[in-house]
Amino acid sequence: MVIADLGRCAVALGLCSLLAACGATGDIVVSSSDFSHAHAERGTTPPSPTEDPRLFPDDDRSSAPSWSAGGVQCVPYAREHSSVALRGDAYTWWDKAAGLYQRSPTPQEGAVLVIAGYAGSHRAHVAVVRRLITPREIRIDHANWLNDGAIYVNDPVVDVSPDNDWSQVKVWNIRSGTWGTKTYAVRGFIGPGPAAGQPLVSANDGDPIARQIAATSTDLALPPAPTVLSRRTRAVP
């Protein structure tokens, strides 16, 4: 008898739960985005898309990452698609930016991400931050990521550092639709604005005159007005 009563109680509780769910406003839909990396623990890699490997958990088809053949290196691409006009190998950009551009450990739209140890101690990679998605995810535009000269647009990058400080990242492999297996160290983010107190930014870090101008203050004296020489009137024959 007791067992029967317990069984009836369990059935009643189940019916109450169903009625409560039906009484909620709107339909309850669970999608892959509910398990997005935005809810993941620090230092973990977000999941891959389950429905279409060409997409990403946060995207629809119109905003999906894409790539195209280009034959471009990462440095000229980053320079031409950002306000950071540095030159030289990617691994020198972080030091060259000192005093010219703002440098930050966290991303901003339009900043240049500097990845250290891309393929050895003297190899780095630079990419332009396209947009911020969550505190742990950004999208970048960059070139030659796989040493193929291709251009990668809207490519997801996620912070997987234990302290959530953007010191370590993983990069989405657009071609395979999966996260890359390697974790990369980050030097930081350059720009998009000039360093504090620097009103002008050199467009060519190899130009000593431009660097001197960038180091001056905004209160520059205007050059003296040019001297206007009067023309001599020739006698008319």
C-alpha cells in the first residue's frame, strides 16, 4: 500500500512539472549557443559547431568566418587594414610600438593583435581585431596564418589563459571548421590610437623626421610666413 501511494505521488509531481512548463510564456528552445564558451570555465576551449562545421557557435551564415586566396603576408595586411603603420618583421612590432602607439593587454576594435612564438622564437604573427564578441572572444582579420598567403576574415580567437587575461589564445581553423590544437602566447594589442601624450604617429617608423615630429607636443609654433618679393617693372620700349 505504501509503495502504491509513493508511486501515485511521483506521478502527481511529474504532472505538476509538465503543467508548469506548459504554463511558461513562449517556447523553450535549447540550441548549441546555450553551450557557448561564454559560459565555459576559464582556461577552456569553446565547443565546435554541431550543425554545420563551416559555421561557428555564435554565427549564422551571413557572419561566418571565411577565407580567400591572396598571396599576402601578415605584416603588410595588418598595416593596410589598421591605423598601425609599423614596418619590419612581426616579432619587432611590439617593441617598435613603444612611445608611438598605445599598447594594451586587452583587445579593442581596430587594434593589432601580436601573437608571439608563432613558428619559433623569432617568428610572430599580427592580425587586426575586427570586433569584440564576448570578454573572451574576438574576431580578427589576418593573412598568411597557415603560411599559405591566404586572407582570413572574421576569424574567431578565444582567450584560454587561466587568469582570463588574454595572455594565451586559440585560433579557429576556418579551413577545417575546428579549433587549432596549439595555444599561442600573446604579447598584447597595439593601437588603435597613439601612445599617451603623442598627438602624431609616424607613418613610417624608419623615417627619423616623422619620429621626431611624433615626439613633439601639439603646441607647435607656426613657421614664419614666406617673404614676398616684389617684381621689378620693366620699361616698355
